Amino acid sequence: MTRAAVFFGWLYGVPFLLVVGLLRRMSSPHLPTSAAAEAFGATTDRFLVAALVLNLVLPVAGLVLARSARDGYWIRHFVGALVGMVSIYLVVSIAAGATTAPLIGDVPTDQEPAPRVTQCIPRSGGTGCPGG
Amino acid sequence: MNDGGTPRRASHGAVFRSSLLVALGWYVVVPAAVLVAWSGLPVAPGRDCSAMFSCLSPVEQVGLFMIFVGLPVLLGAAVVTVAVAALLARVVRWPVVTGTVSALCGVVGVAALVAAGQGFR
């Protein structure tokens, strides 16, 4: 039962997280503040990191479980899952190569206006402020 | 579960039925992921919602899509999936592979048909 849960958790769970993460990364949502943009980017990163980590952990853990139970049926499944794991990493690397922004760690643009400069601070070696 | 000594030889019918279940899983998981991603996107406030169907929620948009084009598309994908699964289950005895490949063929087949149909217009 545990082996089946681990296998189907990998088979459907990892693509689920990847699809959610990649769609969020490719979207251009309305983010009114830079804080909202950072929070949105962090949530997207969590989906993608969880997918990439689970893609490694679940097949390996499943293979260890199946081997310790000497269950040939699930050993074959998890060996196949290792092939699927490599395929998923390949697909993700191709997707990462096709985008200009980094797949993980990217903060989307926000609609917060740039702060207006209201004060002049003189710098050594720079231009002086009007009026001394 | 099998004791691992000898490979389990499932009948063609059993592989076919299991493949359809795996394919059905894909038809549930991928749209659910799209819906979750779509629901999490913040929308711009102050949109002009005077036009009909201009400010629908993701669930409402999916419902509308299903009413107008979703059912024929899903039916076409299901037919292709069942046909590919029936053929593939004779060769590949692993339902995970046959179900996944047949679901992929169903989606790609319908997308190709839709693209070809638009090309004829």
C-alpha cells in the first residue's frame, strides 16, 4: 500500500506541482506592490522546488522500500520511475533553457510606482545640489 | 503483491483496463493543476466587467469552455486514448506506460485535429 502511494504520488504529484509552478512562472499576474511580487515569486519557487525534490526523493525512497520488502513487482515499477525521473529533469532543463528569466528565484514585475526623488543629497565627487 | 520471483503476466484485457485508469488519472490531474495555477493568479482590480462573460472566475470559464467546446474535444481525446491504449496494451505490458502514452496521444491527436480544422477555414 505504501509502495503504491509512493509510486502514484510520484507519477501524478510531481507533474501536478510542475504544471502549477511552470504556469505561474509563465504568467504575468497583476501584482500591485513589490512585496506582493516577491510573495508570488516565492510561492511559485516552492511549487517548483517541491516538484524537483519529490521527483528525486519518491522514486529512490520507493525503490529502497521495494528492495527491502523484496517486492519484484514494485522494484520494476520504481526502476521505471527512475527513467521517468530523468525524463522529467530533462523536460525541466529544456523549459529552463527556453526562458530568459531563471526558473527558480525569479521575481515577477509589479505595478508599484517608482519612488519620486524629493531630496537632493550631495555626494563627494558628484554633481552638487542646486542652491549649494 | 508479487513475490518478485517471476514477472507478473497480466492478460491483455487487464493491461488495457489498467491503462485506461492511468489515462483517466492524467485527465483529472493535469486539468486540476491548470485550474489550481489559474486560480492562484491575482487579477487586476477595476476591470471593465460590463461585457458578457468578461469577468468570469476560472471555474466559471472552465464550465463555459466545457459547454461550448470541451465535450467534443474530450470525447475526441477519449476515443483516441482508448484506441491507442487497446493497440499499445498488446505490445507493452506495463499499464503506467500504455496509459500515459495513450493519454498523451489523445491530447496531441485532438490538438492536431483542432489545428488542422482551423487551417481549413
